[in-house]
Amino acid sequence: MRLTTKVCTLTLLTYLVAITTPAQDRGGAAPPPSAPADPAAFQAAANTLRQSYTPEQLKQGVYVGSNLCLMCHGRMAGFKATNHGSFMRRPLIQQTLVPGMGVVANSLKGTKDDFIAGLDFNTLTGTPFDKYKPNAPKLSVENGTYYITVGTLKAPVIATLAGQRPNGFYPSGTAQRYLVRIPVTDGPRGLSTSAYVSPLTYNPDTGYAAVPAGWYDATTNAPKLKPGMAAAAVVAAGLGSHTGNCVGCHTSAPGVISKTAAGEYSFKGFIDPSQAKDDPTLVDYDGDGRFDVTSIGCEACHGPGANHALGGGDRAAIVNPRSLPVAQQQNVCGRCHANGRSVPSGAFPWPFDEAAAAIFTPFDAKAGKPLTAFYAFNPTMWPDGKHVNGGRPFGAYMTSEHSKTLACTACHDPHSEGEGHLLRGTMRSNNLRIPTKVDDNSLCLSCHAAKGPFASLAAQDLIDSSQNARAKDKIATAVEAHTHHPYAPERELGVSRCTSCHMAAGHGFDVIPPAMTLQYASSGRGMINSCAAACHNNKVDVWGYGFKGGAGRNPSAAGTNPSTWTNPVDVTLAAKLKAFFGDAGSWWKTTN
């Protein structure tokens, strides 16, 4: 203990020396790291780290959690309120119904969440669980622990996923899922080793949805799980394993992932040295009685921070993605925002070198190791073979022109949620600070002003437009000349909003012409086109063809599958739209 205290005291002295050394004696180097705001708390956390890990383990890289990072980097404290920082949380009674902090399920519209209120789906009608009565889920809280009971099996909830604060994209907040452990006869402390997805989710806008896989027999609707089962029977039931399918990206530090003899996935996490009992973002994921580094914290992008924190803020012992080349910055984000499987066998849906038992970290990006050495990309493609069909945005982004010169952080601020999706609220151009939003095009125009079709605009016009009608009219004139539509991007339809056309098919930023829908109408799911996807098959029925998948005025559209692009109304609409956007288009002449 005396040695540990001495080491930690020296660490704090390193901060003090850096702070008090004159700048000229530091050779004009970057500003020193901040001293811990609470030296005693920092020292206690450092003691926990050195007591919990060997010097060799610390040297190899130990994750410490965002709370320790923020002891010195307090100006970044807002990060914990982002959808990354608050993604995984421990359910706490005192945080009930607080978006981004507690359980948000409130179908009963009370002052406490549905678990505290004791919601029992067996006593309700018209819910997604009617067919599972009398074994529909029951929600409860006992001695501070949240439970979901199915039949006679009562499973403790160890964490929630999402259920975050309202923003411009989710005015009511995001949907929430629940992770449980299953009581088993042969598990540690009588519970399953894996964390499993519960049989329900809650959306503030639409209410509950059922997730019956593994919980109920598809034929009889009877529960598949009962008290007294062994872990192997739980695996055989087919529950969704968060530990085996999600934890690699849903935590900053996935730790060691292995399989038990029963076939369950096992997670051994890194200890969060702050052990802050009132912090819902700390979860005892591995069930050892101590809180682990979970959620998507600072170290997801900056790498394991023990050597940096215990080394007096050693800059070489941490990764600043902003200092990396663009391709390496992109890989830091792509680590979790791509669709793929580990190599070589695809055992996990995150970047993992199975032979070396190593996950891709920001330090690998800094070293120039390709993400493909850890990850085999397999995004779903549209039939043209170029455009990515949904899924995580990294694959689509890497097909875009933007990706050749811009990192993801050109538009996204990892430290602030902004209007949602971590979008930047300000941009800088020629020493000007431009307030930006997606909904009024200012985010896109902050870079595209004075270029191409927007050559007539200047950055100052964007700054002035909020108070100057003339500047706003100038923007509207330039945008309308480009879009051939009225300028009303901030309204619900998003008319002439850049992203409506350029991101209708995602982060590739291509405006996909209607001719593509006609070309692939007879193949598989068909081919999307931006005009229809953005507005014309779901928001505005300009020509009276009816909306996709609805009866409308076009009987051929009735009863067809709205998720495909071979729908008759899509084909009819694409033929009409091609007259405006096509080989001989009256507004945009283009070729495939």
C-alpha cells in the first residue's frame, strides 16, 4: 500500500510540475494536461487500478472508464449525456423516467416507471402480449432490483440499452431495451453467465413491442424457460445473447470474451475504478460484484487510458483521433459503425482478430493497422452493387466522395449530442464561427458555400440568415436553383433540405435516379431512388398515384409490400420522375 501511495503521489506531482513549468521551458509544446479536479478521488481510483492489475497488465493496456477521464478533462463532461455516453445503464429507482438516466417505460402514464408500478400484461388487453396470457411478462422492482417475470421465471434486469433524451430526430426520446440474467442451476451466483435480451422493448412513441424469440414457443406460445433449468437449456432455447452479439461495441472495453462449457458467452470486463454507486452508466456486467467499464465511453475512441492517467497525462499513452490521418480516423469510427464479422471465422460481429484474441482499438488505428485485418465487411447491398442498403453507416460512407478527404468528425462531434446523432452545432470557416443545423441546410452549406452550385453564397450569409431576411433569401435562391423545389428545409416535409435528397439512401450522399428503380424493378427487392424515398412515395402524392403500400388512387398499390422497391406504385412513380431526373430529364439530365 505504501508503494502504491508513493507512485500515485508522484503521478500527481507530475501534473503539478507540468502546470508550473514555464511555457518557454517546455519548448512551446501543447498545453499540459489538467490536474485532477479532486486529487483525493483520483488517488483512490489510481489505488484501485494498481491493486486490481499487475504492472504488466497495466502496461498492455487497461481501460479505466469515463469517470476517471473526466477527473482531469472536466470540460468534456457533457459527453456523458450523449447517446454514446449514456447508451448502457444500470436501472436505478431514483432515476425513474429520467431520459438518458433511468428506465423510461411508462405506458401507464404515472409518475414512476412501469416496473415500479408493477405492470402486469396479463391484466391488460390490446397489448403485443395478449396471445401469451396467462404467461405474459410481469414487471416489478424488489429491494432496488428490477425484474421481468415470464411464467414462473423471474429474471433480474442488469442493464438498459438506450432510452435516451429527446432530440431533433427523436422528439420523445429513443426506444429502450432491457438486458437480463436467467436463473440457472449451474451458473455463478445462480444466474446465467451471459446477459440476454428481454422479451420486450419500449418506445416512448409507440409503446411496447414483443421480442418473443427464445422466450416463447412459436407454436404453443408457452414459455420456454422455467426455474430449475441448467445453462445449456437456456442456450438451446435460443435467447438473444447480448454478450455474444453486442458487447464488443456496446462497451468501451469489451474485455475478454469466451465460451463456457454450457455454450454461454462469458464477458470479463475491466473494473471501473471510480465505483460510483449513484452513476447509472456503471454496470456490473460480468456479475462479480464490482462495476465494469461499460457504455460507449471516452476510451472507445481514445483507447485504454490507464497508462495515460497514471503517467501524468502522457500524450503518447493515449490516442487523439484528430491527430491521425483521415483513413485512420475513419477506422476509429468504423470499428463499431460498420457491418461485418471477426476474422477469420466470423465468430463475433465486431472487429476481432480471433487468432491473436485481440479486438481492434484506437491504438491499432494509430499504428496504421487496417480495420480489415480484424473485420470482414459484409454490408447488404442494393442490386446495383455499389450502394449499401441500410445497416450501419460506415460502409455507405466509404463509397462516398466525402470519405476521400473527410473524417466522420467533419460533421459529427463525438463530445456533444447537438440536435441528435452527435451532429455539429457549429462549424468554422475562415475564422468565422457558423451555427449549424441539418434542418436548415447550414451544416452542409458551411462547407459547400462558395463552391459549385452555391458559388454565390458566402459563410457570412449563413451567419446572417437567422436575423437577416435578405441573406436567407439569397440562400433560398441558390438552393432552389439547384433543387427545382421551394426552399423550406426546416419544415416537416424537408423541401430542399440537402439530406432529403443526398441521404435518402444513406451516407453515400449519392442522389439515386428514378431510372435505377425501373432498371431493377424485376430483381429481388428492387432499387431505391432518392426522389421517391425522400418524399414522393410517402409524403406527397403529386400525381395521384397513391402512397406506396396503400390503396391511394392506384388500386395496384393496395396490399403490396412497402419495404420492397418492386411495388407497382414505385414503378409508376419512377417512370414519371424520370422525366425530371433522367437521361432526358427536364430538371436534371443524368445517366446511370
